[in-house]
Amino acid sequence: MKSKSLQRKNEKDILLRMAQSLQNGIKAQQKGMTDVGPYAKQYNILRERIVNILGKDSETFTPELSENLVKYGWSGNSATRVRYFDEITVAINQMVSFLEMNVRDSLRILTNLEDFVYNNLRKSMIEKPTEEKDVCDIIDVMLTCRGYVFKREKILIPYSSKSFKPDFTFDDLSACLEVKLCKTGEKEKELVDEINADIPAYTTKFENVTFLVYDLGVIRDIESFRKDIEMNNPRIKVIIVKH
């Protein structure tokens, strides 16, 4: 069963595709020679759905088209028809831009979060960690001070015959962050199996899954370690921080 955050992400993607389809439809028409009434009707229906899903703040970026435009999209002289065409084209383009920004905003925030942790975790680690909890404690403080909204070890994900609990979850981003500590060569091999076991469970609930591996000088080929895991999993990202 999909989580509410993942469902919301999928709904936003669908809204964007619908708006882009409407945009492509109007682009294919000839200015002043097309009845834009049906397009205006589709726009207003889609706008209502956007407001229901994304909230009333979205009304500012998706203004409702007038009833006259819906009813009389082919009426009037040529100048009026051109004006109608321009009005709906501007509205649809604005709707698409708003949805593109809304969909991509989560990825931008998540990328900034990942960069923040990657660039500052080692500097914040005063002593060499002995267990994963040590790393999580530092990340917890970092995220809190930065103002990120998250839950720590609060989400339990049943999968197959086991239950999985990611270290950090970000509902608004449909993302989770799982922390691993690599202390020995043997642990490096085990981590690959652990991560591969986590992936199918976490992706049932989250759109984006990030694994942060804090390495105590064990992993020699970082690119190989990271790439092999990410290669067949476009929703997965692996970050390796060296102590």
C-alpha cells in the first residue's frame, strides 16, 4: 500500500502531465481560428483538481478562466477570438510552470539536504563513531539546527516477513535517509546486502531513498560501491562520507 506522501507525489506528476497535454493541444491550434471554449473548460476542471490537491495557495498561480471564455470561445470578431486565444494560452503556460516548479521543488530540497549532510557531517564528528547511532545523533542535531522537518525511527515498514525502520523520514519530500557505518572490510561486504535488502521495502513507501555510509577508511573504490547500487535503482542515492 502506497504512503500518502508517495501518493501525493504521483498525483502531482499526473497533474503536470495533464497540464502539459492541454498545453500541447492549444499549441497545435491556430490563433484566432480555433474555438478555445473546450480548452477553457478543461483548464477550469484541471484547475479545480489542482486546488483540491495542492491547496488554496495554488489559486494564485492558476487563475480561473471566465465563464464567457468557456461559453463563447468562438464568438465575436477576429480580434476578440485572438484575445481569447492569448488569454487561455497564457493561463495554461502559467499552470504548467507552476506545476513544474511544484514537482521539482521536492527534489531540489532533497538535493540540498543531501549536500548539506555530505559537506558538514565529517566536520561535525568530533570523535570517531563506534556505532551507527553515533552518526545518527550528529545528523539529528544538524537537521534540527537547519530547520528540516523529519521523523527519526518512527516509521515501521512491513515487507515480506520482516519489518524495516528507516533512520530518518521526510514525509513532505516522500524521502527517507538510512545511515550505515562501515568499520571493517567484512562490514563493507555486509553493507551491500543490507542496502539491497532495504531498497524494496523502503521504495514501497517513499519515492526517494538515500543511503549515507560513514566510512572509517575501509571503502577503497567509492565510485564502484556507489554505482553498483544506484545503477538499476533510479530512485536510490548512495552518499559516502569519509572520516
